[in-house]
Amino acid sequence: MDPGGLHGLPIINNYLDGTQGGAMGKASPSGMHFRDSKRKVDYVLAYHYRKRLTRPPPGPGSPERTRRSASLALVSNGGTGKGCVEDDGQRALQEWPGLPGVEVMALSPLDALEEEKRLQREEFERNLVEAGLEIEKDPENKSQGLSFVRIHAPWQVLSREAELLKIKMPTKKMYEITEEGGILKTLNEIWCKLTEPLQPQVPQQENTKMKNLSYPFSREKIYLYNIKDKDTFFDNATRSRIVREILKRTSTKARNSMGISTLIANNVYDAAYPLHDGHYEGQNDDMNERKLLYREWARYGAFYKFQPIQLIRKYFGEKIGLYFAWLGLYTEFLIPSSVVGIIVFLYGCITIESDIPSKEMCDQRNAFTMCPLCDNFCDYWNLSSACATARASHLFDNPATVFFSIFMALWATMFLEQWKRLQMRLSYFWDLTGLEEEEEHPRPEYETKLLQKKLKNKTITEDNPNEKLTCSDRMPGYAANFGLILFMIMLTFSAVFGVIVYRITTAAALSFSTNETTRSNVRVTVTATAVIINLVVILILDEIYGAVAKWLTEIEIPKTEKSFEERLILKAFLLKFVNSYAPIFYVAFFKGRFVGRPGRYVYVFEGYRMEECAPGGCLMELCIQLSIIMLGKQLIQNNLFEIGIPKLKKLFRKLKDERTEPKEVDTNQSKDPQQWDLDYTLEPFTGLTPEYMEMIIQFGFVTLFVASFPLAPLFALLNNVIEVRLDAKKFVTELRRPDTVRAKDIGIWYDILSGIGKLSVIINAFVIAVTSDFIPRLMYQYAYSQNGTMHGFINHTLSYFNVSHLKAGTQPANSLFAQDVLFCRFKDYREPPWSPNQYEFSKQYWAVLSARLAFVILFQNLVMFLSVLVDWMIPDIPKDISQQIKKEKSVLVDFFLKEEHEKLKLIESFMARDKRKRKSGTKSRRSRAASFSQFTRSPKGSFTSFSSQHTVV
């Protein structure tokens, strides 16, 4: 560190004290460096301070103020002695009992807490300096306010930590990447030409056919690396990652806190974050990576461009880079599924006029008189009045949906296989192929619980590194998890049941209406309002479940952040999965299955029958339910909440800071806010779990019930085009810069995706077999139809019921039908009233049920076989990447051998040169000895003087 370049500021053990007058007036012009404009700010710690208010502050010129400021400066500099920071403030002041100006005073509880925090900060910062970091602090000029500690990592620290963390860095050696030849190369070149306008305008590697050989950094082998400038050899993301690792392992004696996470949890510091690379807007400033990302990626106007994945990874790290790469691939894969879904939908539109069952239902000449939909108040009705529902059902309930279900199951397998290949390709180019699992530091909550256990067992003095929390310690947390998760699932089912009761009671109430229009639109009104209620309940419970899942994971006390994240993901996914899909499962598989029959209906409450499916089946209602919940969640939760909530939080935090901080004029404050001030006002990054979760739930909507809603991939595609840019804008402009985390895969999310893909095969099989009319139509056409057509299908599916068998008090009170009705019809396969086994299930019912179960087994096994076949045919690792990895290993060995050989030759040349010098030195000594013997000894000691000169030489 060059003292001459620090504008006269005092330096104590690399510690730059900002309490000197006029220091803040010379802030870094870029907001990215220390005040010397040379050393880069690699990390920032922010904290709120509050000075002691035990007595009124003295005047500006009083000697008491001078003495007090001198004593405070003495304590805060941290360079005067090792014992200046202890566990309490009184002991610290007792170190210098004879110093003038230092007074021991009784502190109020609030002042004592603030003093303890200050002492912990000073000790922590002194430990950072001892670790080799250089820090710079703001002066605390106000009675209370916000202050920042800026941290810079010099080369010695960066190189040491890079070696400890085994960070792969590019060497001098470059080797050629062999590309696939033949038709694939030609197609790739054509594709690159066609998509050139869609490529983001970001700096690319000069020669894309060459790759730097990377090797874990080693100070002993520093000659291997291409180090042109030590300040830029490690990029900003790597520098901040190294500083974060030091912050995580640096401890303080107070409360045995381990690392910055504990200090933030104890409110000693408010935040710790790396800086963004300057402003993202403005034309006059120099171009930086943040501005480049905003211009080419994080704007809605750039929605048609590909994502600059390499730049995203460089700026945010591998973990976030992998998320956006996965999201990009998922969005691309939605394009073919959307096209096929539109074709299936159009097929339904084209064939609607030639659909014989819907024609028979709409034909008023058939005059199918249906049984009443409710007791007493509902009249008999003609099936032709449900013509519109039947025609609409055909749009989604046609033979093409079976093909589409098989296609989507294979699509999910193809997507996962392609992601594994892309993930492997990115791992190779991002030097993650040999990435080892880093040892994680324990979480602060885990350390606190372990400390409490030691105190309870009185083993605090024993140094036992293997001591940990056992299952018995976590048993209360596990019990609470099991009980609360079960309660939450039951709460979801209760909400679904509540909506069912609403539908039944509302349908009955509307049936009593004297308005003909109201009575005729009962089913549409009830369905639409019930779905909206379902959506609101889902949105509310989703927010509650997210908070509950986090709290349940915290009381489990996982040891590391990774285990905490995995457990949180599993709990949140389970609760949100049940919450999102429970109403849809009810409509698909339970609604209309337990209705009973005329004369023996199943009642929920007295007088309220279980609800039935529409005459065209439940598939149309399932489609409405799925589409409204999916679109509502995407529009409200994924977009409005994602935009609005961070802005509200930012506004709330700003108002809170303005309310708590006194309005004092800070004369030393820089006129323009620095980058650390701007970044502090941004929302802290809380992880990728919410981003993945909303996409995983969407993936479930796209795959699980796609047989009932072929347009689901299209709506998902439209949402994701916006979602990519929304997430990008949030990361670039709304959030503090996240810590870079190296990760070679997307972790547990892949297993969840794979599980949803397998579950979708089973669910779609049951939707086609049970919910739709595909199997009954197939059975009728090939087993019961006299001429092999669908003529007579509607009559075949309707059973007869003798109205005289209706229970007393359930008959229509005021029937509008002119003629007396002897028989009414209802949808089921049952024996007619003139049969010996009247109203029992007919042979057709058991034949159709057998066919349905056979279809489920056949469909499931066929699709699973095809999925396994696709999985087997597509290798997880691309062939060219597999070859490159092998080639890289051989190139690395050759490079090392060559470098070692050159090093050995260099050593041999030095040894040979040294041997020649030694020989020439021996000859010169002999000649000097011969000439020296010719001299006569001088009594004045000239001999001694001469020999001593040769000794020095």
C-alpha cells in the first residue's frame, strides 16, 4: 500500500482511518475505489450506529470534547494494543486507567448494547486486517446514522485464498476445440447465420475455436498463469467471493460468533454485499458489465434476443447463470409444444361440426328429458339445452388430445435430457467439471443451538470438534414439522371443501330464483365464481405456506446453508403443490363420481346433493379451472407481486431510515451518493428458491393436466418471454449484487422436475381414461355400435329412471312440461326400471371400467418405455464435450511436463553457470595468492587490511 497516495490519511496495519478531518471530501470519483482512487472496493459492510446520549454533548471548542474524541479515536483505531477490545466496554476502558480524557461512566441498557456492538465491530475489523484485508471506514459525524466499511483484498490475500479455495484460473496454454463435422456442423452454421440478429451485442472471445487451459490456482506454479495485471487477473466476482469466504470464517470472541452471518443475525452489521459495477443507465458514463447487461438483456425491449449467458455467469456467478440457462432452455422448449398444442386445439375447432355425439346432443328432435338437477325446485330439462357445453367440450376432448398427452410426456423427457447435456456443456466451458463440494461453514442458528447445548452440558471449555446436534436435539423441530405440515395440507383440503359447499349452496339458491336467465346460467355462474374464489385462496395460502415452510425449516436447525435450502425447497414445494393442484384434482377425479342416482342421491347436508358434472362431462370444467388458476397465478403472483412487493419493501425501508435518522447536516458527506450508498437502498438477494418455485409449479400446469388444456404450453411461453426479462431486470436494477456461488448443477430442482415428469404420465392417463369420454366412445364404436359409427352414442350413455320412484318431496313442484313425464334420463350405465336388477350397474359399466383401467396400464407403460428409450438414445454428455474433457486432461499433462522440463533446463543452466563462475573464481584466487606472496609483510598491518577487503568481496 502506497502511503503517499492516500492524501495524508493515517494508516495503521493496512487500516485506513476515516475519522480525520476532510477525508470524506475526497471520495472516489467512480464510487468503486478507496479514496486513493487506486484500490478497488471488493466488499462493503453497512451498519447503523448510535452515539452515547448519557450526557449532553459538549460545545465544539470545549476541552472535554477534545478529550472525548481523542479517547474514542484511541479505541476505534484498533492499532494501539491487543487488549483494547474485550467482551464488555468497562473492561476495555480499564486497560488505560491513567490516560487523561478517558472516563468510566455507567451506561444505560441501550447504550451498553450499542457499546457491545461497537466493540464487536472493532474486533471483527481488526481480525480482518490481521487476515490481510485492507479496510476503510466512514466517520461517524452524527449522533446516529448509517456508516459503511469498505474492504479491499490485496494480491497476497487473493492469491492465498484462491489457492485454498482451488479456484480454477486460465493458464498460458491454449488448445483448439474440435468441432463436430458433417451435416451437424453445416446445420449449426446455417442456424448461426439465421439467428445472428437475435444475438446480444456483448463482447465475445476473439477466437471461439480456442480455449484456455484452466488449472486450480497455485502460488508455487504461478509461472503457469497468464498474469498480465495483478489487479485484473481475478475478476470482480472472484474477488468478492474470496472476501466473502474470509468474512464467513473470521470470528469474534463476543458470544463466540463465527463469521459475518452471525454478526448480521445479531444486528452488529445490517448488511454485507459486493458492489455493482456502477450505474446501469446514462450515456455519458463508461460502459460497464452492469450497463451492458441492462441494455442487452434486462429490458423488455430486448425480449427477442438470446440471453448473454456467459456475461450473466461472469457477473452473477455460476449458480445464477445456471438458473437463467435452464429458464432459457425451458422457454425454447415451450415453442414446439405450443405449436403442437395450437394444432390440437385447431383440430378440435375444425372437427366440431362433424362430431356426431355433440350433434345428437344439440338435436332438439331427440328430446332427451333429463332428471331434475335438484330436489323440489328444479324441473325436468331437455338435454339439447346443454348444446353449447357439449360443443365446447369437443375442443379439448377429442382423439388428438391422446396424441398430445403422449407427445408432452416425451417432451418432458426430451427437455430433461437436453438440459443435462447443456448443463454438461456449460460445466466444461465454465471449468466446473472437476468441482469439488466445498466444506460449508455452520449456520449462525446452528452454532447458537450448539453453544446452548454445551452450556447446558457444561462442556463449553472442552474443545470437541466432533460435537454436534443429534436427532434427539432436533426432535421437537421434527415433531412440529410433521404436525404443522399435516395441518396445512388439511387446511388446503378444507378450503377446497369450503368451495365445494359454496358451489352446492349457490347452485341451489340460484335455482330458486324467479328470473329465467339466472336459472338458465346457474352452472356458468357457479363455476366462474368458484374458480375465482379458488384462485384467491391459492394466492393467499401460497404466501402463508412460504413463510411457514421457512419457519419450519429454521426450527429444524440444519447445519449448513445447503441443507437448509434443500429442506426449505422440499417443504415449500410440497405445500404449494398441494395448494395449487388440490382444486384441479377434485374436478378431474372426484367431482360427479359420488353423486348417486335418482331416487338415491348422496347428500352433503340435508337437502343439498353432491354436485354433478355438466352433461358434456367434467373435462370442460377442468379446462376452465386449470386455465384461470394458471393464468391468474402467472399474472398476479409471478408478475404483479414480483414487481410490486420489492418496490414496496424499498419504500418502507427508505421511510424507516428517514424516520430513525435525525435530520443532521453531515459536512463531510460527499455531494453525490457513492455506489455503496446506492446499493444499500436496493433489496437484498434472498436466493433463487422463489424463482425456481414459480417455474416448477408452471411446469406442473404444462405437463400434469395437459390432456384437458392443450393451450397451457402457449400461455406458459407467453408468460416466460416476460418472466425472463422481469427476472433479469430485477437482478440488474432492483437487487443488491448477489454473492457469486459456484455450482455444477441446479441441485434438487432437477429431481423435482423428473418426479413431475413421471407423475404427469400417470395423471394424464387417468384424465384421458376417467375424466374424458375417450374410452366410452371407443368402446361404443367398436363394441356396441351396429354400424361402427358414433350414431346413438348419447342414447347409449343415458340410463332410464321411472319418475314414480322419486322420493316424496323431491319431485318438481311446478313442472313446466306439458305432458306427463313417465321416464327421465340420467348419465350413467345402469339397468332400466323394467329390468329384474333395476338401477344396478349394467354390463356396459363394467366393460367400460375394465377398458379404462386397461388403457391406464397400457398408456403408462407405453409412455414410460418411450421415455426410457429416449433417455437411453440421448447421451447425458455430448460426444464432443466428452472428447474435449479427455483432450484437456492430456493437454494438461503435456503442458505440465513441458513446463517442468523447461524449469529443469533453466535450473541446470543456472547450475552450469554457477559451476563456471566457481571455476573462474578458483583460478583468480590462485593468481591473487601467487601475486600476494611476493609482497613483504608490513609492520603497519597492511596485510590484514588487504585480506579483510577480499573477505568482504
